[in-house]
Amino acid sequence: MLDLNWLNTFVTLARLEHFGKTASELHMTQPNVSLHIKQLEQATRVKLVERNPFRLTQAGERLLQSAQSTLQELQVCQSDLNAINDLSQGTLSIAASDIISRLLLIKPFQSFKREFPGIDLSLFNTTSTQAAELVKSAKADLGFVIAQKESQPLHFTELRQIRWCALGNGLSDWQQQAKEGRSNPSGEEPTLILLGHDTRTRDLIDLALPSLHLPKYRVMEVGSVDAQIDWAEAGFGIAIVPAFSLHPKLNLKSTITPLPDFPTTSLGYIVRQNQVLSRAIKQLLHWVSEEISNSPHGNPTK
């Protein structure tokens, strides 16, 4: 019989390819990691790992496929059992980006802690793409995402439509000069402050940029919407951001220009297909919907 702890150690080691890093991630000692692998090899009667240099054997590669599937299925099963049992203790894991969590989740989380004091909230600050992976693998119970593409094995529910705007001074002047065929007296090109290429939001923005009618521009890439806002406010360029991110409490000084020609996209939540939702998750989603309804630029889908 294969011990689940051995399998978890083996899968982690296969991912990290380092005994010391595996020990650190699993809060174990390095000798215990080696012991788990030895016990697994004794139980399977095959060599699974070559140590110098590190690589999985053919048998190790085969076991890895089954071990990953088994551990993920058990995690999904435990999540559903918690929901069926109306989880009142434990941890509820949420995956969301910085801007979504900062503007839309803080108040719902406060209400949640008052209603469900026995449940800890764990927040993964991540991109929408990474959030989808976390929910698929049941490492997160719920994800809040923008521009969800996948369906299987996820279910996406839209909470609001997102419109875009430009934050920063001078966009209308640049557009007018381009329309009239004039160059800027300073000889400079406008700088657009955008998210990096590893996000779905950036993919959407790139498709819509021709609607700005700027023949030439520079791009400054940053890692979050918060950073876009900060750099635009500091005068380094024009940030293209979701309209809901420009909350009045930010006390912005730069010009905000709506971008009606940019296609709208959706903000919503994802769960696994056929996932059992606990009363706690349903209540949290209710509070999030209320927060969106009361937020600036709120236009939730009914």
C-alpha cells in the first residue's frame, strides 16, 4: 500500500528537483525526504529517482502521472466533503489579483469573518491565469478572474462587465496631433503603461490599442494595476486600466479618459465543474455581489 505522504513528497520533489528545497516547502528535514523516497521505492520495488544529476527514472515518470492525479482527486474530494458537511472550521482558499482583492474583497471578507469565525480565509494574490490553475487543482476553492477563457473543467459566473479608461495627462493632445498629422514639438512619443505580457488583460489591451489612433508609442510594462496607477500619477505616462480600479478614495490628480472603443470584458468567479458549494462560499459570493453593486462603475449582471 502506497502512503499518501510518500506520494506527496515524491510529487513535490519531482517538481522542485532538489531534496533541500522539497524539505523546506514541506516543512520536513532533508533526511526525512530521502526516507520517504526510499520507502516509496521499497514499496514499489523499482528505482524512481536518479540523484546525481537529479532525474526521474522511466518508472518514476510513470508513477508521477498517477500520483499527481490521485492527490488532486483526493484534494477535490476533500473540498466537496467539506462543503457537504457545511464547513464551519478549516480554511477557505481564494485566488484573486491585487486590484480585485483590494477593491472588491476586503469588506466581504470582513463580513465573512464575523459570520464564520471558525473558518480561516487564505488569499492567493495572483493573475487570472494562475487563479484558474489553482482552482482546477483544488488548491483554491474559489477564484475571481478577468476575461476567463476556459470552460472545462471550470465554471465561470459573470459578476460585472468591465470597461476601460486611460489614466494620465496628454492623451487627447497626442490623439489630436496624430489626427492632424503633426508631430509633438518635443519629439517624444507617448508612453503607455501596461501590464506584462503574461496576463489575459494585456492580451485584451493589445488587441484594442489601434483604437487609440496613436501611430507610435512607447510601452512601459509593470506587474500590477496598482503599479500602473502609481506610475501614471507620477507623470511617467498613460495607464490603460479597468474603470472600476479608479476608486474615488484614491484621490487621483491625473486626467481620466473613458475608452468606449475598447471592448468590454467580464469580471466574475470560477469554481470547478460540478463543485459542491458550501453555505460559507455561497454567503461570501452574496457579499461580493453586494459590494460590486455598491461600488463605483458597478453594473453587475443580474
